[in-house]
Amino acid sequence: VYHSYHMVENSPWPIISSFGAFTFMVSIVCMLHLNNFFFLFFSFFLLILNFYLWWRDVIRESLMEGMHTFIVKQGLKMGMILFIISEIFFFISLFWAYFHSMLSPSIEIGMMWPPKGIIFFNPY
């Protein structure tokens, strides 16, 4: 049955990749504190293996099972475009808040930029 939306089976890869990302972050902390690189390389290998297996399933759904029809591909493209636009607006809002605080400091921070008590280093 062909639908105009993306229908796939339940996949274990999202939860496994989230655990992999968590173990990768923990292994980075262990590397910085204990100087132990084994867990970093091991968790990185597992994360790359997980991505490979996940993309293998996506390619199999697309090519062999025919789940990615033209309408589904259009929906995936539109979803990616909307995601990129949302990221652009997110970073615009961060820069907007920074420059708004810098160019017109409020009374709460003493009408000065940088606020009193914050010491910046001189890069030159």
C-alpha cells in the first residue's frame, strides 16, 4: 500500500544511537580525567557501527522495499528544508539577543557592556 507519508517499521537504532552518544560523552570525560583512550575509541567505533547499520536499513527500505515513493521523497526534502530553516532562525535569535544586549544594555546590567563583574581577556 502506497501512502503519501513515510511509514516504516519500529527501529531499534534511535535508542541505541542515543545510548551510544551518551557513552561517547562519558568516555570523553573519562579520557580527560583518567587519560584512558580505550573507551573513547570503543564507543566511537560502536557509534559509527550504529550509523552504518541505521543507514543500511534506510537504504534497504528505499531501494529493496520501495517505501520511498516520489511523494515520500518530497516530504523528506521538505522536512529537511524546514529543519534547516528552523536552525537558521534559532541562531538568528541567539545573535539577536547578544547584539541587543550589547548595543542597548538594560538597567538591570548597569547600562554598560560588558556587565560589571565580567572580565574579558584581551586577545591582542
